[in-house]
Amino acid sequence: MPTSRRRFAAITAVLALSVTGGAVTSPALADPREIVKVPTATGYGGAVSTVDPEASAAAIEVLRNGGNAADAAVAAAATLGVTEPYSAGIGGGGYFVFYDARTGDVETIDGRETAPATMPTTAFIDPATVTPANPAGSPYPFAQLVSSGVSVGVPGTPATWERALERWGTLDLAEALEPAIKVANRGFVVDETFRQQTLDNKVRFSAFTPTRDLFLPGGDAPAVGSIFHNNDLAKTYRLLAKEGKDAFYGGPLAAEIAATVQAPPKDPTWMAPDPVPPATTPVSIPAFPGYLTTADLASYRTIDREPTHVNYRGYDVYGMAPSSSGGTTVGEALNILEPFDLAGMSDAGALHYYLEASALAFADRAKYLGDPAFVNVPTEDLTDPLFGKERACEIDPNVAATKPVAAGDVTSNMGACPIPLAPTDETDTENISTTNLTVADRWGNVVEYTLTIEQTGGSGIVVPGRGFLLNNELTDFSAAYVPTDPNRLEPGKRPRSSMSPTIILDEGKPFLALGSPGGSTIITTVLQTILNRVDLGMTVSEALAAPRASQRNTANVSAEQEFIDAPYLDDLEALGHVFTKAGDGLTSLPEIGAATAIEFGPQGQMTAAAEPVRRGGGSAMVVTPAK
């Protein structure tokens, strides 16, 4: 694997090449209307899967010109900041997981956002609700907190990109940003998903002047088939290319970010439209000022963390450790399922165990998971197979447990069936919008990277003249301050996440890498996809495409319509499971997740898989297609 830093002049010479089936080169100078989506690609020499063909093609071109998986992942992520601005970008954060083929190690970067240093623990509490009868007060409505400066955490994405390139890359940040800069300048084709996501956010986008000017030209969402340009973001990327992440965390840009958070640029003439039934009151956007300062930006640091690890059916499963809850919760659920022969069960039987294991793992997530710098998180206990065996005792093969189920006791004698604790209930404040990418190179390195600005459209606030949205990640904290809650709001703290970038090894070599967006449904999407592939005999493409259901220790199971229509539903309902159609009420997309994956076969063969339908379908590409 090349280790020296070098300029990739060849990238710009071939960027005009376009997509041809599964063999794709970067389209950064091509007519964007020529870019097509292919959900599965099999071949050699490197592979990528993202939700967007522009991002996938940028990564493939880097790989084709000698870059490695880390280089290509940063190039793809930066391009997603252009084409998927409502899901990810430099105004947010994420988790980067890397398999190093040279050492055989899985390593990670925690690039999660942090709460500002001066943010009070009561920042989400409406002071008008503090009374003698309610001395703690009640939180502001969630929708009001989202579209405000108070929801904005210190972004981690630019620091994550630079750290990943320093640790594992061969390109510098300027080289990795080249494809994204070109896409931002020449534009990309607006698809149905981009337009619909814009329409879903039209009311709140219209409240903030720079957001309206960028994403609602002429007062409406860009038309499907039109070309969307983001020259402001191109200029911001060029600044980062020239000066590195220091230009983001210091200097004029940092001052502008802090000023935008502290005084959100709400149009003083904005008026809420009449409510749309069934709503009866107009939308309220107070645009509360936030706490982020230039000092917060200057002091931000990513954290190199050891991954979580469990063994499942002989595979080594590596995930993201806290501050994310993804690795521990997926890992615990797999340990719960390990004693059971899911492959020998009916579809309904296997899904029953999957749903019950998910509920148990989510109960423990709510009780124990938070930022380990502030909370004593028992990561080793939660991922101990004996604790999984203990929790497995709680599953009745014939009856679904009443939800919420009790959390387990990690201090007990693990391996024996315990006396349950009190039920653990949790209000889920994570939203569905995130993005994920999977990259592998010719040397065997693998990246799984999940990044986000939280809700679709983040805080709804664009930094004036800079072309990117700020996150609303701080709403991932519990809104009410409860001293015993591991996810309580505290200054400097990382909010709990569900992002679950996962790399699975078979005898030390990559077998499968996968991840997904979807808020807290990320965990169940990754878990269900692993079960589909490992236990139920599906191909990787079938495992991604299969109907999904998500049990997060709630009375009802959220399920896609295809799952509700499936023949096994009657059997699951007979066991006591209650299903509701997926959809959070904030968007028009009743889907669960939008996964990406790469499976590794013999003689260096790779199969990149993306969603065939969800979010308009994803984009899988390989460097050299199989014959």
C-alpha cells in the first residue's frame, strides 16, 4: 500500500469520464444528467457504496488513481456534503471505522459533535413552565428546539476528515476535496428525493434568510431534473483545501459560525403559514439563540477509540464504541441471539427473536449508554457473551414480552437468568436523517463511515455565504435534565448516538462492512441486515433490500409497509407483536434506513450493495467489473 503523500494530478485529467454500468469514473466535469444509479456492482480493485452516484464516482476515481480507502471515503463524504446537504456536511459530525490491511486491526475515530462549554444543563427547559408544582420545568417543544441555535453542537466532520487522512490516507485534504469542489461548481441533477426533502422542510427553511436563498430559489424547492449549484460551498471547500481544518475551527469562518448560532438569521418578516390538517395551530419557530463560541470551535478534538467487538457465528464483529451506542447495542443483540438456531426457524420465528433481542438491547442502551467522558459506560460488560446469554433467558419463544422490558443488571452473576429490574422507558429524540458510505481498496483496507447533521435539514440554518447547514445534534440529548440519565445534557459532552458503522471479519480478513442512516433505527437496520445475510442465507443485496421492522423497546414495532404486507406478519401478531407503519411524521418517507455494504469474496472479489429503492436508490460501484 502506498504510504507517501503525493499530488493526484491525474484526477483532474480524467474527471470528465462518466458512468458505464458498474464501472464508473468521477463525473465531476461530466454532464450530471449522465450519472446513473446501480444498486449492486461486483468486481475487483476497489469498491464503494453510497446513497449518491456523484459521491460513489468521486471515491472510485480516487481509488482508480492509486488512492486508498481512507482517501476515497473523505472524497465521497465531501461530495455527499454537496449532493446530500440535508443529511451530512461540514456542519455536522460522525464516526469513521477503518480496517487496516497491513496490521489486521480495526480502528475508529469519534467525530461526534459536542455541547458548548457554557451551555447550561437547563438549556432545553422553558422557564415559563417552572412552578412550585413543577420545579424542574418542562422542555420546549421538540420542533422549536430543532430549528434554533440552541440545538447546534460543535461540528466534528472537518476534523474527522483531516484526522482520517493523517492516520491512514495518502492524500492531503486539498486533494481529497477536489471532486466535491467540482461537483458543487458545475451542479448536480435534482432528483425526487432532494426535492421532496426540500418541500418537507420548506416552512422552516423559509424562516431563515440564507437557507431560503440557497434551497428555495424563487420561493420553491428546485424542480426535479434541474441542476442545483452550490458555489458558496465550493468556496468554503477551497478555503479548507488551502488552509486545512484550522480555517474551520479558527479565523473568520469560525467567527461566522459562532455568530450564526448565537443570533440565528431569521427573516424578521417571516410569518407562519396556516396550519395543514390535522395540525390546528401554526408552526412556531422562535429560533432560540445558541451557546456555541469561537473558543468551542478552537478546542474541538476528535477522539481515537478502540472499537467494540463481539463474536457471532464465528465472525468477528467490530463496531463504534461510546459515545455511539451503536457498537454496544448491535453487539449485545447479537450475543443475545447467538444461542438460538435462527437458520432453522421459520421466517416468523427468526424475526420474533430478532425483535425481542432488539428490545432487550435497547433497554440496556437507555440505562447505561452516554459519553464515556461523563458516564461510566460498562462497554465490556454489555458486549460480554455471558451477559448476552443472561438476557437471552428473557425471550419467550411463544409470546412477545410486554414493552418496555426491564434493563439488565451488568453487576449480576452473568450467564444465569436474573430477576428483572424495573422497566426502562426512553423517549427517542434521534431523527432519521444521516448518511453512510462503505469503501474498500485494492490493498484490502476498508472504511465504514456514518456522518450526519441529525434531522433532515439539521437545524435549518445555513451559515450566510458559506453554503452548508448547521446540525441540530444537541437534540439527541434527553430534553429533560435527570441526574441519573446517562444521556443528560452537560457542557462539553457528546450526545448519545445510534450510528453503527460495522466491519465484520472472517478469520482476520474482511467479510462484510455495512452501515446505515436512520436515527435509532440505524441499530436495528444493521442488526437485521446481519441476520439476513449470516443466518437467513440472503445475498448481501437481498439482505439490504428485505423489508424492515424496528423494535426499540416500545409498545409497538415500527415497520415498513412491505413488512406489514408480508406473509409472516400474521404469525408475528399471533405472538403478541403490534405493528405500526414506519414514518416519524416529519417527512414523507415511510422507510427504515438506507444501508450501504460491501461483501468480500475469494480472489479479491468485492460486491458493493446499495438500496435498490429506499431514498430513491443508492449507488454501488467497483473499479474493475467482474467479467
